[in-house]
Amino acid sequence: MSIKPSRRNFLRPVAAGAAAAAFLPQAKLSAAPPILSITIPKDLPTSLGENPKVGTFEGRGMTGAEIFAKLCKDEDLAALFCCPGNYTVINAIAAAGVPAYGGRSEGSMCAAADGFSRVTGEVTACSGTEGPGFTNMIMNIAAANAARTPLLVLASNMELAGDDREKFIQTGYQQPTTTGMKKYGKRMIDASRVWEYGAYAFRNLKTGIPGPVHLDFPTEVARTRFTDSAKLTDYYTKDKYRTESRAQPTRKEVEQAMDMINKAERPIIVAGQGVFQRKAWDQLKVAAEKNEIAVVTSGPTSGHFPDDHRLSASLAHDALMSADLVVFIGQYAMPGRTEYHFSPDAKTIRVHPVAEDIGRNWPIELGIVGDEKGFLDILASEIPRKKRDAWVAELAASKAKTEKRDLDHYELGLKHSAATNRIHPAVMAKEVHDLLYKGDIDPKQTVTGVGGWTTGIFTGRWLRANRPGQSVACVYQYGAIGPDMAMMIGASAAVQRGIGPQAPYKGAPTLVVTSDAGIAYSMFELDTAAKYKIPIIAVVYNNNSWGMFPAANGSPRSLHMYLFQENLRYDKMAEGLGARGEYVQTPEELRAALKRSYQIAAKENISTLINVQALKEFTDGSKFAPGIALPVEPGAGAFAH
Amino acid sequence: MQWHKNRFYDLVFDAAKHSLRFPVVLPKVPRPMYEAFKEFVAGRQSEEVVAHRRIDPSKVRISCSLKNGNISLLFIAKDRDYEYATQKLINLMHEVFLVFLQDGLYYEYMIETFNLDRDQI
Ligand SMILES: Cc1ncc(C[n+]2csc(CCOP(=O)(O)OP(=O)(O)O)c2C)c(N)n1
Ligand SMILES: [Mg+2]
């Protein structure tokens, strides 16, 4: 069964269409009242089209919020995602000309800000009201922290004067709440120091290892007016309050590294998040090609070395164990030696911007403190040319082996799909793969994200990153189920604006593969996507369950906690939110739905949710092989480090 | 030292027999899994494996056994090159955990045997 695109039904005023009937109490049907269509209010384009207005000290002067907003604008804050609350601050930031988005829940807006940053490397912000809005963000602040996202978390509007007096709503001790999930945080209590603390925030966001910065903005600080900049502490420009200088490796250290690389027979670079953050992908490619060094990427975003490059080891899982030298560059979340697929004999070089982390979890032969870009600049220009035919051939053979494994699993999945009239996750993943990389679409174009459990394990390995910022592991490190679609709507906003590495693909649709458990957390943001005309295709693997249901095996009275109603219609819910919905149950239907959805996203900026109907039993390898095969790390589909 | 799955492993060296032995590589192993394990181990000595990863059959004789559900692994250093044998044995153990156990079939086995949380694996 396939349901026709139905957004149009909603956009035009209808009397009593079938789709509309679903949203109307039965009793009222007979009276056939006119059903109003979903529309974008005129106020929206009007408001978005207004000219920015940065405050000045002249006349009435500037509020603390405006002063902070001016600093954000000077620092090129890339975007703000928020829900109303903290009004003075969000209004000031939006008015200052920072691209701002308002959505449906603070948690999702936090994930969206994270997603925007993950595909661009830029600093983004999220905001919510003091107590409830802020606490709603917690899961996604923690996820951003685990992913080392330079995310500015803003929340507040309570008064200092109300502290400890239980004065109605929203008081909360914010800073202790984010302990362990931020790089820096401060509750401002003195309005004259708003600029000074803004500088603190951006020093932390833009230098060293990135991570969330949480500023807590009581109303006294946000609303106090200043007509004289002299009343502010440390009021000077960014070139005075922070530096672009980075610790550089010494030439001798790079020479030591080059010596080890030259002596190695099968060297590999693990190009971590730092290579992406520092936009050092060109240098990486030159260095790798000159010396035929294999490269595999790691981190929450991939593509800073293309998966389709002959030296890429992202699919060469078996060859990882053959590497005799591993060079970690900018590996922000460091695995242990039993987590990455490298031989215990492989020697290790670690290049990292700060010394404190070098040697943690993984013993080193050579540690180099220094900027990733600085290191790769020297490596690219100084490393001698070298041919490593045997190593390159091994990478190719290993990649072919992985591809065969994935195709074998797909064949199994096809059989399971045919036998059950439901879609196996290996089939879903392969269909998405074929749409994005094997058809008419430029295989470098589409930004993807993936989350969920069974969903993510089967899909991650089929997604490709052929250019920087192309693919996001939504569950990276923290393992949160749920932020996926909101995160990818944020990423889509970055693509829509063509920010940084997204510039050549400005306006292209994006695609997220998520789960039925996951979509419940962020589905309402389809409203946000529609409102801002951000085109996303959300492929939802609907297996009627939290995929951890086998945990209930052997435990009485437990299984019910893991199950949902069966055959829920996420596609219909999407229609109710102003997106398209597609329902599919066979591989052929899925293929057609994907194609249709992509075309409509590309041409009309309309999002679609595709409900991929599956069975929970596909998770169980004893009933439906292959079951849960965890991703090989580092490599395609990795999500832990 | 704690190693894979935060467990301790005994490695027994017998100079008289020129052997190195892990008495318990994996516990609670059912017969079909043991058969697959034997195949995996034999594969490490086959011509199909790249030379630098192959365990040279002229240098090492490998045997495994299944007793009370425990798999043990024995390396005999035919030429008494213990450094070679140890290095290959350690690498093989590493691959048992990172390659053999990870292919999907043994997910439930790992959770039960190593008493793991499903999210932590
Ligand atoms: C917010 C959150 N809740 C619970 C978990 C624990 N957990 C990890 S995976 C999983 C099952 C997720 O189900 P789903 O995302 O639908 O995946 P699938 O059914 O495809 O396996 C659960 C409950 C988590 N990681 N995050
Ligand atoms: Mg599910």
C-alpha cells in the first residue's frame, strides 16, 4: 500500500477530504464544517525579511542582552535555535542579524543547534526559558558535550531578586545542572560584566578543544541599560580578548613523525574531529596521497577524507588490523586499545592540540602537542613521495570484502522482506544508499544523519561521506536515542544557507534515518522544517518497539515496557504537521517513495516522513540473520568514538 | 592486566613442550560456536590471509579444544621462536574479540557470558 502525497490536501482549503476526516471528531463530520488548511502565517516572511538592528549606546542605550547580542554578531555566531523564553536575549540576538529559528521544544532546538555545528564546525547557540525550557534541553546538551560541539547554551529570564524566595516560576540553579556536560559555564550576576563574560564564552568556544558553554542570564543582567561603554568591564574587540594563535608542533617533532611514517610499511592516519574543526582536509589529502598513507576518519561528522578515495580505510575493516603505525590527528574522544580495530603491535603517534589528553586510554610512541592544521601543513609540504602498492592493494581487497558482506546481508534482508511483507533494515539501508550515491544525485551532495539502534547499526554502514561535513553520527559517543531528526533539521538549515563546507550544495535536501523510538522525541520539528522551508527526508524504521526488547527475555512482566502499539502511522502524523507522509511495506514501494520524496524536497522544499514498516524480530539474529553486528571502529557506521 | 571485556586471562608457558596456552579464551561456548571458532583460527594460517598477518604453519602449530564449555588455545613454537609465537597469539586473541565475536551471531552470547549491559557492549 502506498499513500499518495497529501500535503496539498492540507494546503488547499478542503471541505471534508479523507485526510482531513482523520483529524476531525466523528460527530462533527456530518455537519461537514470547512476544514482549515495548514498555512505558514504571513507574519513569518515579514518578520524574517526585516532589517537587522544592532543596538548602540546612543539615546536610550543598549540593554545587557543587546550588548551580548552585539558580541555574538561580532563573533559570527552562525545560528540560534530556541523556543520562546529568555525573550530579551533571543530577541536581541535575532535583531542583531544572527540567523534565528524558533521551534517546538527546547531539547530539539538544542539538538538542531548541535546539528548545524556538526556539519559546519561553526559556533551555534540554543536557548530556552530559565527552568522548564532549560531542563528540557539537558539530554541534548550532554550529547553536544560528548560530541565536543562548540555550542552556546543560553537560558534564563528569572530575577536575581527572586532567588531563594520561591517566587513563582522558573527559578533553577542552572550551573550545577550542567556539571559534567560543558566546557565552561557562568551565571552572570553583574550587568556591567556582560561583555566580559561573553568574551569568556567565545574564548572557550573558539579555542582549544571545543565544547558547550553555558551562560545563565538573569533578567537584571539582560535588561539593564547602558549608555556608556565605559561602564562595562573589559569592553574591547575580539582581537584583544582572544587569539587565533595555536600551539604549533616543532619541525623536529614533525620530522620524527615523518621518520616513523617512512619506516612503516602500512601507516594509517585516523583523521579525527580536529581535522574537520580546523578545516585541514586539503592538507590531509595532499599528505596522504604523497606518501600513500591510508586514512580513516573519526568523530561525530565524517567526510573530511572522502570514503570513495582509494586510500580511504572507512570500509577497509579487515585491513585496519594490518596497520603497523597509527597516527591519530585531532582525536577528541579517545578510545581504548580494545575498542579500535588495530593490532596490539601497531605503533602510535598522537597529534593533539592540548597536552593533557595525550597518553590517555591509549599508550603512545610519540606525542605531539600542536594544531592539527599546523601539523598537516608541514606534513603535506615535507613528506617525501612514496609508493605503497601492496598496502593500497590490501585496502582495496579489504574494502571489496566489506562490500560483499554488506551485499550478502542485503540479500538476506530481501528474503526476509519477501517472506514477511515488511522491510528488513538491511534493505532499507541499501535503498537509501542507492538513491543517494548510485542514481542521478551527485554522491557528494546529500548530507545524512543516522540514529536508533537496529536502525543505526544497519544503516550507518551504507551511508557515505565523500566530502567534508556530509555525514553525521547523531548518536555519537553519548548514545542518545531521539535527537536525530531535530539535529538534522539544524544541519539542513546550514545546508540551506550554504555555510562553510555546505556552500557547494546550498539548498540541497538532507536525509535522516531514524527509528520509531527516536522520532517520538523530535517529530514535532517537522513543523519547524515546514515553517522555514527546510527540506528533509526522514526515513523512520518502524519496528513497533524499543529495539532493546530482547533485554526483557526471561524477565517476567517486563516485555510490555519495550513495546509500542503496532503499525503506528508516523506518516500520518507528519501530514498533520504540514509535511508529506509516505507509508511503505515493500522494497519497491520504498524505492519509489524515496525518489518521489527527494524530488519534491529538491523542487518544492517540502519535507517527507517515510514510515518504513518493519518487525521487531528483525533485530533478533537467531530468527532473522544477520542480527546485530556492531560497527567496526573506526570506519563507516562508527558511533562510539 | 585487564584486557578484553575487562577480564583477566591466564597465559601458560611450558618450556618443555615449547608451548604457549590460553586455558580459557572464551567460556560457556556452545558446540556450533566452537566449530566456527576452529574455522576462524584455521583461517589465520591459510594462504588467503595477507603474509604479514598469517600465522606461519611451519613455525607454529595451533590447536584448540572445548572442555566444559571453555575454549582453550595452544600454540606450539616448532622452531622455539617464542617471540614470534607470543606476538601471533596475542594478535589472534585480539581478533577473536574484535572480529570473530563481532559479526552479529554472538551478540546475545556476549551479553550473557560477559554479563554486559546491552548499551555497553
Ligand atoms: C534517550 C534514550 N533512552 C534510552 C536509551 C537506551 N537504549 C539504547 S538503544 C534503545 C532502543 C532504541 O530503540 P529504537 O531507537 O527504536 O531502535 P531499533 O528499534 O531500531 O532497534 C534503548 C532503549 C538511550 N540510549 N537513549
Ligand atoms: Mg524501534
